[in-house]
Amino acid sequence: MTATRREWDHGYDVVILGGGVAGCVLASRLSEDPARTVCLVEAGPDYGPDWRSWPPKLLDAHALPRDDVWERHTEVYRIRARVLGGSSCINGCWHTWGSKTDHEQWAEAGGSRWSEAAMEPYRQRAVRQMRLRNVPDRELNVFGRAALAAARELGYGDVDMGTSGAPGCGTPLINALDGVRWNAAFAYLADARFRPNLTVLADALADRLVVRGGQVRGAEVVVAGRHETLTADTYLVACGALGSAGLLLRSGLGPAEHLRRTGIRPEADLPGVGANLTDQPGVFLPLAPTPELNAALTDKEAAGELYVSRMLVRASSAVCPENTWDLHILPTAGDPLFGSLPHGEYEAGVSAFLMKPTSRGTVRLRSADPAAPLDIDPAFLSDPDGHDMAALRSGLEIAERMARTAALKPFAGPPSGRPSCELTDDQLRDRLGTYWHPVGTCAMGPSEDPLTVVDGDGRVRGVVGLRVADASILNTVPAANTQLPVLAAAELLADLVKEADAR
């Protein structure tokens, strides 16, 4: 249901701030109990319960829409969704799973619930709910098929990208159903939104939490220019790795010195809020499509089945530990990610993405105004030991070798000029892109760690009734696209809230 002014005067059992991927999961699972009242707050629009009434750009799984975002015409790493369903409405519909190492790191920080075995039921639950499926054979274009052959030519075996395992090549699980992007709002709220105990409050900007004496007294949201206060027994922050940190900072939860400089009274000195920002940078290696490839892609586009990429390689860099991977090698062919080309011409290339970087960035406030853009510094390739630069160069070496395989030769000319892996550090930094997978800004960990923000249950240190429940609590980024891990994490955190309520 859509909230009315009258309903704002009433409290809820649970208020969820952020209607993205995690927020949709939390709202669905926590409203399953008809005795628990839940309010889901989303800054962007809710286009309604009938998916067919949603904007065509959000439904089209062939492209990456950029209308419902917080900022347009900005640095690529700042792009994030502002719509019910969050990033699942604007991303590439890919779902891959991380490595055993990821779960070891999470379990060390958050306890045994984050182990691979303990999270497996939640992974499976998310796969079912999102209607994830393998890539249909008809959706692989000639370049994708050739890239799979090229990966095998380089010695990579086939692996299941939807589970942990070994390095190798394969196709992701996808939430694209006959060309329709089946987002988290469809998957988790289709039935839940009609429950009388669930309120979906869209176009409502979460300003701050009112925190006094170590307890949350309310959540201030801005609707149609008015400030309204929502109250609850439990407050769940699920605004994403960038937005959740910003909300906590505006609420006086974060590094005290930074808060004072921004004109915000510190309520809890939590230095880790906005620290530990981790994303996955990458470099695109352009290739020259042959006439044969352009013709094949033109036919595929005419049939309505042209997808830029439907396969990848999990690879290990020269600095990667044994028996795992720290790179995604991503061959692509189709419409360019940015800009456009004349009809019948397409972009082709191979990207190398660094999946397990050691560099850490920050999210800070420019002002206390919730409408002001955040101060985001991803700090890509900034680690003093040079680990990330070395790993990225290894990835580009693999990309260069793949581009020169016999399998790809009929479809794309090899890269020209100096090999990317031999470019200077500054030249590589100038060519950096991102995989759009930020995590870590409200990281979970042991209480003795000064940079810890939450415990393994998502509870914020020193604040009663407040949890963070999204990608921001992952202390390390998984060696995967983050949507499936975040879906599974939100499923887990919803169960933890239920358990706490039952005690």
C-alpha cells in the first residue's frame, strides 16, 4: 500500500530505510508475520505493482538504464539507483557467487552464520525468489561463444558461476526473463505489497535518524518538501554502501571530528562509518570488430536478443593465493556502454576487473543536507604495497592473450599499440572503470576493532534498536558480482531480526 499522511502519525514495529535490493528482501520477509507492522522507505519512485506499467527502459534487460539514478553525468563510480528495487533495476542482471575465501573473511568478522555452509540456504532462497536462470543458448551471440572457446583455449575449465569453486569460465545466473529485467521489487514485493501490515513509502528521502542517549527515537524523512518523523521499535538501514554511510553520518554516527566539521553533533564516535569503501576497478581492452561480427550482431539485434555479454572467466592474478581467483575477465560485444555508434557498428573488447582489491576508499559528507551529493573517494589502486596494480596488470595480460586466441580471431582484430599491461601506472589509472560493486562502509567485525561499525547481526555499536542490513556491512568485497551475495545476506539478516523479536 502507499502511505497516507494519517499513517505517518503512527509508529511501526520496523522501519526500513532504503528500498533497494536488500530493502525489498527485508520488507518481504519481515512482513510475512501479519502481527509485525513494517514501513519500507524509498527515495525514488515506485512504479506500482504491475510490472507492465513500469518504464520500458527499466524493463529492458539488454541495456543499462540511467534515468532513475541519484546523479547523472557524473563519475561512473558514483552511479547508483534511485528507484524501488535499487540496483536490480539498472544493472546487468548478472548473479555470480564468491569464493570460499570470502566466506572465511566474513565468518571471521561476523561469526559462523556467515560461513559458506550457513549461507547456502539463503543463496538458494534468493535464487528461487529472483527466478534466476542459466543463460539460454539463444542469448549467446557469436562473440560470446567464441570467448568461451578462447577461455578453454587458454586452459580454463567450465565452472558453475552461481556457486563457489575454482577459477574457470562459464555463464552467470541472470534475472532476465525473455528480455525483461525481473528486479527485486517484482520478485520480493509482488505479493507482499498488498499485505495490510506493509507500508511502501516511495519518493521519501531519508534525512537522518534521531539518536539520543544511545537510542534511536525516530527517522526523519522528506516527502514533498515536508519533514515527517517515523517511529519504530527497530530501524533497519539499507541504503547501499554509499547511502547507508551517508545516512549514519547525517545522524551523528561516525568519526566525531568529521561530524563536527560538517556541523553535526556526534551521537556516537564510530570512526568506521564511511571508511573501508571497497569497489572493483577494471580496465577495458578495446578490439576491432570484423565485418563478420558486426553482421552477426546486427542480426542478433534485429531479433531482439543482443546482449553485450553473457560469459566471463574467473581468473587468478600473479599475486592471488592458491585455489581461488581475484579477477573477472569479461569479453563484451554489442552497443557501447557509453555513447553510441552508427547502425550496424558495435563495440568489442575484453575487460579485466580486480575482484579482491586491498585499496580502501571513503564516503564523507559535503554538508548535512540529505540532497547534497556525497563526498566519495573510491581510492582505486591506492594501496601502498602495489598489490592492486600488480593484480590488474596480470588481468590485462590474460585479456591480451585471450584477444589473440584463434577462437576470437574471426570476430575481432587484436589490440593495437603498446600492450595495456605495459602502460604506466598513471596511464592505467586514466583508463580505470568500475564494476559498480561497492561494499564495506559500515563493516561488521569484532568490538575491539575501532573501525567496526556493526556486529555479525548488523547491530550498530552503541546504539539500541538500529541495524544496518545491506552491502555496507560486508567487511570485504566478494570475488563476485555483489547482487546475489547481497540478496543472500539480506535473507540472513531478516531471519536474525525475526529471531531477536522472538526472544
